[in-house]
Amino acid sequence: MSGSKSIPYEDRRLMCLSFLLFLPVLLDFIKVRQGGESSLYTYIVYVVSLIAILVGLRRDVTVKSVGLLFLFYFIFGFSYVMFPETQEYYATDGFLILCVYFLPIVFFVIRKIDLWDKFFLIMAWFGLLAVLMGLYIVFFSGVDNYSADERYFTYMEFSYGVLPFVCSLYKQARESMPWTFFPFFILGFIEMFAFGSRATVLFVLLFVFFSELLYRSRNIKGILTLLLIIGMVALNFENIVSWLAGISGIGDSYVLRHIIVGELFQHDTREVIYSNCQNRISSMGFDICGFFGDRMYCGSIYPHNIIYEIMMQWGWLLGSVILLYILYLIIKSFLNDHHRIVLVFLVCCLLGRFFVSGTYVVEGRFWVFYGCLLALTSSKKTINKYAI
């Protein structure tokens, strides 16, 4: 945050948000550079960035923000005490980082973002660096990312880290400086396709589709062009897949392998987990298990679906209230068409993951999403309508 006095305060908040989303890519890059021995560097990054953010945005540390933060600490503590069978799950690095790093930044800074005009531009500049780091990780690091013995993180971790920046680069390329940002969008998408999950590729395509729909809703010629491109890809899909399979570095793609065998939307492991979740929900009555209370019914792993996770933790009544509250915030944000493109981005790049993977309890990404929703629903300022 050096030189922060010359940077508008609202821009500093957006830079903070962009950095939080950039963290996973940065930490993956450090892991590769350090040969997996990166724990010390990881903690240094967290400590230094936390101090820099709180110093650079110290005006946001108010009594109300501190009170809200401690309210959530109280909720976590209450769950810890009331449901001792889940206490082992609190003793993880992920939960510690959530409480010490992400929650303070979310409640002090992120929820107070009031002006979103420069969000995609700032994200796109971070995106250039994210794509370059990803390019090194996937193609030039010398690490066999497909070998469980050699890789330092999973394809899923990597692709969800790059996802927000690929979408931001597309958005900014459509709005300004296309020759700067569009090539990096293409490179980022290739990285995700080569070493990424199926869902992240789908989320990029959904973001592109909905952002174009918002932009071109006033332009029938633009809509027809978009449909024509989709039709051409669909008609030549098999030829495109065969061509990609022959390219070095992409032929082993997790996404591509599932397309070739016709299992793009199938996942046997998740089907078993979902079945266990459905059995538990249908028989749990009014039981409440608290945070992590779902784990004992999923073989000590999470449900891979935020709806199942919340319902299994908080029961039919309280779980439904929580889900309806999140839905209310989403709908309220969507009804403000000045913020609609930001909401599409947040849903595709942050929330979407939790319907197919991830756990909302310990992942900072979900709490960043929640903080952004609070900001969008309370923002008194606007961004340019359909600016894309």
C-alpha cells in the first residue's frame, strides 16, 4: 500500500479486493518456485499483506466493523462449544487464516466498497500478472502437474484461482484496451483448459454469455452474432476436440479427457456424497449440528454443495432462513442494473464454486463474496450502466 495517499480511497478498497482474489495464484506460484516448501513464505505473505491493508485502509476499522467481526467470532465460538463432536475441524490452518485474515478484511474493508467503476480495470491489471504466473506454472515450471507425486496443488485449486482474472480480462477487453487484455484472456483460458476443472471452464463461458447478453440486449445484430459463434463451435465441436487432443501440454487436460470419454457432466464420487447428504437431510428432522456438522455424514469431507452443507449444519428452519437471506441479497443486487455485471461476475467466479466443490465455512472466497454482496446492497453510488 506504499504511496496510498495518492490513490483514491475507494480505489484502495478495490485494490484490496483484487489482491484477496489474487492471493491463491500468488501462493501457487510461490509453491512451485519453492518446490513445495512454501509454508514460511505463505505466512509472510498473509502477515505482511494484512498489516499493509489495515494500515492503508485504517479509516475502515470502526467500532461498528469491530462489533460485526466479533459477532461472527461469537457465532463460531458458540458452535464450537455447543457441538463438541465438530471441534477437531476448527484446528486447521484454513480456519485460522479465515478468522485472522479474511474475516477482518471482509468486515472492515470489503463490505464498505461504495463505488465499483474501476473494479474490472484494477482486476484486469492484476489479471495480467495472474495469467503470466499461470503460464509459468502450467507450461514452463518443469513440474508434472498431472502427477500426484510431483504437483504441489490440485488442478481445481489452480483453475479457481485464475478464474476471476480470466473473466475480468474479458470484461475489460470488451470495454477498453482490447489489444492489451484480450490476448491474456485467451492465454488464461488455455491455461484453465490445460490444467483446470470442468466447472471453471463452464463458469468462464457463462460469464462471457451473460455479460454479452447484458451488453447486447439493445443490439439484435450483436445477439445474432453471438448465437452464430455458438452454433459454429457446436457444429465443429468434435473436430475442435480432436485438434486440441493433439497439442502438447493440452492433450492430458482433465477437461479434455472427460469430454472425449463423454463424462463432461458426470462425477461418480460426488454422486455418492450427494446421496449421503440427501439421506441425512430427509431424516434429520429438527437437528442442528453447527459448523462442520455435515462432515460426520459425508465421511469426514464436505458435501460439495453449499445448499446441502448449510441445511445439514443448521437444520430445516435456520438453514432455510440463511439460504433465503443469501438469495435476498443476490436478488436485491440484481435488481440494481448498475451493479448487475458485478453480480454476474461474483456469482460465476466466487459463489458458483460452492455448488460443485469447496466448503463455505473455511474458504475465504465465500466470505469475500458475502462482503461484496453487503457492499452492493448498501452502495449509494453506481457504475456506468452496461459498461462492458
